[in-house]
Amino acid sequence: MDTVTLGPSGTYSHRAASAVSAGDVSFMESVRDIVDAVAVGDADRGVVPIENSIQGSVTETLDALADTDGLAVVREVVTPIRHALLAQDDGFDAVASHAQALAQCREYLDATHPAVDRRAVASTARGVEVARNDETTAAIAHPDSADGTDLDVHGSGIQDRASNETRFFVVGPASERTPAGGKSSIIVYPNANHPGLLLELLEPFADRNINLSRVESRPSGERLGDYVFHVDIASGCYEERTRNAVADVAEIAAAGWVRRLGSYDTEHVA
């Protein structure tokens, strides 16, 4: 089974994909490329970051899921994020990493290297490549990324919160959507805007004592003030109460649409 995720080799996405993939893992440069590859059948699975415990949701993933109707979420993977500062020596004047990693280590950088230039690149692994080729640039990545290179670890566990974790969605084709699993995800575009609309969308779950683990809005792109809602539900769609709640939401959003991404289980990997 072919799995695609954010590359190059050595990213946290790669580590998550390797933990759950029984086949080859290949790499793409963007979340959009990953979901498109799965939707059109060029890959069996995609592994994409959805939320970090420090920086919150990954908006690129939210938008890609909202724009693509040919996907199912078949699994959720939670992995700890352990950042290290990697460099050839201590004479660096810049640090390169993914924007999320730079943000997750902001307090450390402010305290220890306030004058260095912070450069956002496509991934933590790409930052390692930059640091390997430029002695004036450090990288932020997993400490194992220094193995077999001329980079040294100049600081470990540098993330601002020790509990730093990232959730990844494992996505497959829409034909693999299933009601089985302990969590479910839907995307709601009500195509409406009136007082009490959000309350109306949430009440079907509250009335059935269903917990929502995440509710987030993103601009629809249609017009200013128009939103798409991403909802994670702490129950599976095999439960009648969950199916009925989602059906009620679909009636409320009849002028728009509801995308059922499916139900799935969560796996924690080291």
C-alpha cells in the first residue's frame, strides 16, 4: 500500500507515516498535493498534520479537506514532537525549519538566540538539508535527524511545551469511509448567516449528550463573512445518536452541504 506524506525524508510527518504504513512511503511538498493524490487514486493513503497542541490547527489541511470530496479519514495518529537545535558549529546566524516548528520553539529562541534570523522552509527535514549545506544556518528538527551527518545537537527538548504533540489524519479514498471507530469528523458549509446559526448546528449533539472535541471555522472563499465549520465528534457513526445528530445538521445546512469524512480510531505512536 503506497503512502504519501510531507517530505523530504526525516520530517515528523514521515515518522508518523512510517509508524502506520505497511508499505512504501513517498513524499510530496504540500498537503494539497497529498490529498489530491489520494483523491484521484495515485496513492492509497496520505498522512497529513491536522493539529498541534501548541500552535493549533493546520489550516492548509483544513482547507484541503474542505475543497476535496473524494477522501475518507481512516485513522488518527498522535505523535510527540521533540525538537532539537542542530548546527555544524555554534557560529550560526540563522535558523531554518518549518514555520510550525519555529513557532513551537519561540520562547527558547527568544531566550538563547534572540538575534538569529528565523527562516521558514517547507519542512523540518528541509531545514536540516539547509543546515548541512550552510554552516551559518542551524535547523530545528528531531534530534535523530543529526545522525550520520556533520550536524551536532546544540540544544534538545527545545519546544516551548513538554507536552507538544501533533495529530495526523490518515486519509484514504472516499469509498473507505466507515461508521466504525471512536471518533468522527464532518465538514459543514451552511451557506447561510443568521443569529443563532452556530447554536443550531451544535444543539443536535448537545441534545444527545455527544461531546465535540473540536469545532473550528474557516473562510469559505465564497464571500467575506462566510464560513465552513470543521467538527470532530467524540463518538462513531455506528452509534444511532451520532447518525441522527449529523442528519439533523444536514437539514439545518440544507442550503449548503455536509461532508462526512467517516469514523476512525486514534493511535498514539512514539
